[in-house]
Amino acid sequence: MLLIPCPYCGPRPEIEFSYGGEAHIARAADPRRVDDAAWTSFLYLRSNRRGDHAERWRHAHGCGRFFNVVRNTNSDHFLATDKIGEPRP
């Protein structure tokens, strides 16, 4: 079983969490002023790279909070976690 380190509750089993996509994606301050190409890029285009990758997770069956992690997609090893709003590790 994979243990995910929640920064609020500590390590918990993976079945308590839900994946929230790539982390640190900034939404436009006023989406109405963004052209279609930029809005499409924000909604659908992600790096999906191999290796160390910044992701957002939610402790759905625990504290319910979102947080960011850096996870190696090859090994599923969690390298770092941080709370939303903190600087990227």
C-alpha cells in the first residue's frame, strides 16, 4: 500500500486521497479577458512529464484539504509536500 504524507494529518493510505491534477497552475485573474487559445491551454494542456512532478492531492477521507506534492512518477515516491499557498519546494 502506498502511504501519502498529508502535511496536516501525516502519512495515510492512498485510498484516503484523490488526485487533483498538476500543481501550481495559475488561473487568469479575469478569465473573460483571456483569448480562446490561452483558456484552452489552461483547461487542457498539462506537462504530464516523467520523473519528478508537482501535483495537487486532496485528503478526501481525512481532513478534506488540498495540498501539493512532488512525486516521482516512475517510482511513486513522494519527495516533498507543502500546503496550498506555500512556496514550491
